[in-house]
Amino acid sequence: MMSQARFNATLGPMALRSKNLKPQQARGILSRYSLGHNLLVDNTNLQDITTFGEDYITTPTTLTAMEVVSDSVEDDVGGTGAVEMEIHGLDGAWNEKTQTVTMDGTTPVTTDTSAATIEFLRINHIHVSGTSPTNSQHTAVGNILLRTAGGGTTFGKIDAGSNMELATRITVPINYTAYIANWNASVGKLPNTGDEILLLLRATVDPTQRTPLTNIFTFQDIMHLTANAQQNDIEPAFEFPEKTEIKISAKLNGGNGTAVVSAGFQYWLVPNMN
């Protein structure tokens, strides 16, 4: 059993000082993380930290049937690339849900390994799992997409030569509260001398009442980087109620061109008590 003292030590000195955890809550604590990068951050709009090639990470508005497909035939049983992948997200009741999918190369797959339809209300993370790819890098050979069944909106992507999605976003499952005690970011490239990157930790939560908002991302914390990396510690840890969407976005403050930016955070899911 994880004691209150041990839980506080895990998060550091700022750890949930206002939260008096009951033993059953401490036993149910889940540790998670989210990280991503964006290779094309420009000075036009805030851009989410994702490899999707979009400014804004799209989420389903309702429980949505999805499919998984690669642009390489090698991501298949008998191929040299990814054989299986796991999808982590939320079901129609906002509960955490995981589905494991057997790849079929460039043929879209609409069911998981148990023959259940692939469907989610929110996507938190996707990654290659199961049998190791046999190519020299042990990675997916093609770009793997998680998208609307029948084609259309992309909700998740694993880049060719990778084994996991790089998109800094999560939605808090029902019956849990998420806590973030720090977040980090780094700049890999700036296009012009004197440029800087604005980064914002954002969430669909009222900044004062800490109650959920619908598709309204308020600013939780801010960072400006001209080079290298930085970590912002949050004391006390920020509290995010169930159904809150959390992500990091960036914008180039400077001239034309694009910057390379990465960002991430670790978070703890603490069971709610009635």
C-alpha cells in the first residue's frame, strides 16, 4: 500500500498538500506521462505539440468507430515492421480503455484482437506492442494512422521509424482527478536569430474553480524559450477534474520559418472518493 507520505515524496515537496488521501485512493494511484514534438512550429497560430501535421489535435465529439492502417506492407504479420499496436483512450462512458490491434499493412483494420470494433471517445496514446519488429531499427516501417473508420479524420499517428505516437495530450478518465507537478519543453531549432518560442500548458478547466469546460482551453502555465530546455515546477500541483483535456501548444515569436519544439509532462491519476 502506498502511504500518504510516500505519495507526497513521489511528487516532491509540493505534492498535493491540500489533498488528504484516503488509503483506498493511495492504493489506486496511477502514474502516466505524455510527450510529443512538432517539427513545424511557425508564427501564424498556436500549434499543438504533435507530429500529425495539424495545428490542432482533433478529438472525437462522440464515441467513434476507428481503423488502423499503415502506408507500408511491412507493418503486418510476416513483415519486418509493426505486428501489433495498442490504443489507449476513453470509452463512451469516459472510462480508461485499451485495445490491441493486429496490423494488416496497407489494409485498414477495424477490429481488435478479440474481434471487437475499435471505438473510442478520446485517444490518449498509441504505441507498437507485442512481437518486436524484425527490421534493424525494430520499429514500424511505415506511417501508422488511427483514423475514422472508412478513412477521414486522423486521431493518432506513429511515424515511420518510430514505435510510439509523439503528441502531448490526454483526457482525464471519469472517477479520477489528474495532478501535474511539473512540465518541460525544449527547442531544437529556431529559424532566425532573436526568435523565441512561446509554450502554453492548456486545459479545458476553469482556472479558478477547477471545474471542466467544454472545448475551452484555458492557460495553466507559460514558458518562453530562446534555446535549450526548461522545466517548470508547479507548487502546489495543478488539479484537473475528470473529463478535462490537457495539452501543450507552441508558437514562434519571430520572423518567417519554422522551429522544432518538444514538450511533455508526467501526471498522476488519483481515484475520486464519493
